[in-house]
Amino acid sequence: MRYISRGVRQRTDANAELAALCRPDMSTLFDPIRFGSLTARNRIVMAPLTRNRAGPGQVATDLMALYYEQRSSAGLIVSEATQIAPEAQGYLDTPGIYSSAQLRAWRSITSAVHAKGGSIIAQLWHVGRISHVSLQPHGQAPVSSTGRRADAKTFTTKGFEDVSQPRALRLDELPGIVGQFRQAARNAIDSGFDGVEVHGANGYLLEQFLRDSINDRTDAYGGSQENRIRLPMEIMTAITEEIGAGRTGLRLSPVSPVNDAKQDSDAQGLFNHFMNRLNPLHLAFIHVIEGATGAARDLMSFDFAALKSLFKRNDAQGAWIVNNGYTRSMAISAVASDAADMVAFGRPFISNPDLVNRLRFDEPLAALDATTLYGGGAAGYTDYPVFDGSDFGPNAGGNPRERVESAV
Ligand code: 8OZ
């Protein structure tokens, strides 16, 4: 990793600004936190980021270990979305967490992060219908709640392709899906992860069951809100039984339209109901994408604060993690005002491995090279600069990636 020089900005300026924003009795974005059985040394979360750099057999690589190690100053790292089984994969070169080779590789990554004093949890992923036959075992159809194809794309060895026609899961197959999630959670703990986040967002399998815009089943897993939350509840219950609720969290995106997840006819009612049902589990955290993933925060009116109150009613020790286009000042205010316990940053962590220090000292952020986001090697992955704590500035070192961005 390269280091760059720092200019005239004084750390004391940023500290004074922070002090002005926060009363002494308030928690700040930079304070440690305990939630469930987890701890974080600050409230800045590295959001899960798909980077498509797994090796043969969907095994994580040494380069991935370096990438995560570089970002270990995050209070909590959520791993990139990681498929729980071969059928759960939907994109080229994403890592899995079901084979012994995959588990060994994850062990190197969790050890590297822990050696630097960081915390890391695994994001457990089943893509459902957002997949392509070329990525499925024996070229079979992807599985979903429905047999209807999504109007969405994935990337395969041939580049961007339309996703394939799925097959609706039979009732007798659903316990197997729950079992795969349970086993993946066990595997995560066995590989040294501090916990897991279930991917319940962005139009993947859990949302394919949750939303009435997708789920067209007529059995006990379709129709009413209670029926549509049934599989997600079974998954969350099985995982909490397996590894403990204190190590288990869930990511949601109640109104995000990505991956052809059209709005539920009653998104607020559905997610409020889901939260009420989750309440007795005492999850370690809920991680919520506010608005459209990576886009408009105000796409649809949705009362995220109401959802938070339902979670906190019975789960005061659980963390409410917010995400989606937060700037430094938004993040500081969200924690100071108790609107959130932690704030997750996605893309800013790609180009700023030292994002925590840059936010802490209000330094400019390096811009992202979008051409190296998905797939490839070290370029645009492990070669973004960190600031060395002495001199740093937007034009330092003549680094082309180093440009000032106001919004994160
Ligand atoms: C970008 C590209 C591929 C997958 C998500 C796991 O949207 C993803 C993803 C993001 O949650």
C-alpha cells in the first residue's frame, strides 16, 4: 500500500468541529460500541462490497486478505456478499462459505483483520433468481419464490447478461435453504468471523419471499405478510439457534428497487410486521439501506425511524446501522442525535482504506476508479493510498486517484 503526504490541515480543527457538534454526554461516530456479543472500536462500518476477485472454487485469495486488512480500522467490516451454497451464487468470481478450502481462506482473512485489532462479520447471501444458468451447478435454473424471471442483469464469463428464468422452490425444499443458511453461519464462526449479517436486501432470495411484487406463491410461504416473512424468520431463527443472536444481524432495503424488486403494496406494514416478529430474537443489529441502493435516499416515503423504534423497543442493546450516501456530517449527526448507532459506508471504503482517519480528521476523500470495481487484480483494489498521519492533501504526491469529494 502506498502512502501519501499531508498538507496544512490541522487535526485539531476537525476535533474542535466534532466537539462543537457533540455534547460531552453524547456518543460520537468515533467512539467504541458494544452491541449483542460484538464490539467495534468506532461506529463506522465498512458495508458489504461485491468485488468479484475470488479464485477457482470460489475461494478467497491472499489479495482479498490484504484488501480487508488494509481496511481493518473500520469499527466493523461486513464482508462482501458470500454465497452459502453453489446454487446461491449469481455473479462471476464471488466467494463462497461452504467448502473446506473456502473456510481455510476465510480464516486467513479474519486472522489478518483481528491481528490489526479489527472486527469482521460474514455477509451470508443467496441470490435466488438473480443468477444465470452458466453460474449454476449443472447449468440448472436458479431457484426463487417464483418462476417469473427478473428484469435484471448479472455478469458472467461473457460479461453482462440477462438473469435466467428461475424455478419456484417446492415446499419440501425450503428446510434445505434454511439448513444452508444455518450451516453457513456455523462455517463463518468456524472460520474466525465475529458474527454474520444475513443479506435480506437488494432483491435477492429473502426479498423474493418478502415482497408481494415478486412472491406469487399460494402456499404457506406466499400471500399474507405473515406467510411472506416465514422463510426469512425461519432463516434468522435457525442462525440465532446455531451461533447466538448476539452474533447475528440482518440487512434490509425496504424500498430499494434494485434487481427488479418492485415496491411491496404495503412496504411499511410489511417491514414493521417483520420487525415485530424479529423482536423476540434480540438480534445484534439491523443494517438498513435508506432509499434506493447507491442512489436516491428519498425515492419513496418510508418511515425508517418507526422501524428503528420497533427494533429498539425490545432490543435496546442491538445496534441500528444506517447506510446509503452518508456524508461525514450526516454520519456525525446521525450518531450524535441517536438516529443511528453506527453508519455504514460502501464505495468510500474502496478508495479510502483509511476512511476512519479521513473522517476523523476531516480530510478529503480519494475518488473511486469505477472501471476496477468488479473483477481484476490489485489495481483499484489494494493500491489505493493511505495517509501517513503527517502530510496529506488533495494534490499530494501527484496521485491521479486523489481528488476531493465532498459527498461520501
Ligand atoms: C453489486 C454487484 C453485484 C452484487 C448487492 C451483493 O447489491 C450485491 C451486489 C452489488 O447487495
